[in-house]
Amino acid sequence: MNRTVVFNSPFLLGFERLEQLLERTAKSGGDGYPPYNIEQAGEDRLRISLAVAGFTTEELSVTVEDRQLVIRGKQSDAENRNFLHRGIAARQFQRAFVLAEGIEVTGATLENGLLSIELERPKSNTIVRTIHIETGTPSHRRSE
């Protein structure tokens, strides 16, 4: 498998962790289950909706792990049930989304088989900082 280095530019400094997150997400996103939508829910808000029919809130978990939103579902097999036909399998899944810096998960609801996760994007503020330029030997070389 060829590995494409997305951030292999001398002008993109400190993006190694983002590249690792993207690789990890690509590995976990191969299965198409459960289907999902991502929608703009307001100027600074997003909503991810996953079709999780048959799952209860106890069988679902939503976590943020190292700037990655991870949704897991695990249905338990009903041991005391005798099926004449079983067309609906107890299924488990994991779906992951990489979150940009500052995006916050503000809530999750389960209604009519749809798990909706609300995200809020911070307002962007342009910060300009002037760096003082010293003359002479650079400070990291002075102690040598």
C-alpha cells in the first residue's frame, strides 16, 4: 500500500498529528454502516445524524478521543428468544470523524432511530501578533 504524505510541504509545520488522525479515520471508515448525514444546522453549528434503528441509548456511546469523534454501537443477542427466522442481526459498529481544533460536541439525542450529534464551531478571530526582532547572535546560540 502506497502512503501519500498530504502534509509534506516545508510551509506546513506541526501538522504531523493531523496526518495521523486522518490515517486513523481512513482505516475505520471502510464500512458503510450505519449511514449518516452531516448538515449545517446554523451559522456556527453542525449536526451529524446516524441511522441506528434498533439501538437503545444503553447500546450506543459517543466519545471524543484525541480530536476524534467516535460513535460506537453494540447490540446484545437476546439469549432467551427463539427465532423462527432471523433477518435482523445484532450488529456492532464504530464510526469516527476527525474534529477541527476548537469544535465542541454540545449534545446527542436519539429519536425515531436517528442518533443526532450536535457540534459547535468556534467563531474565528484573526489574531495578529508582532514579533520583536533582536540584533546580534540568536538567543539559542548564546549559551554555546
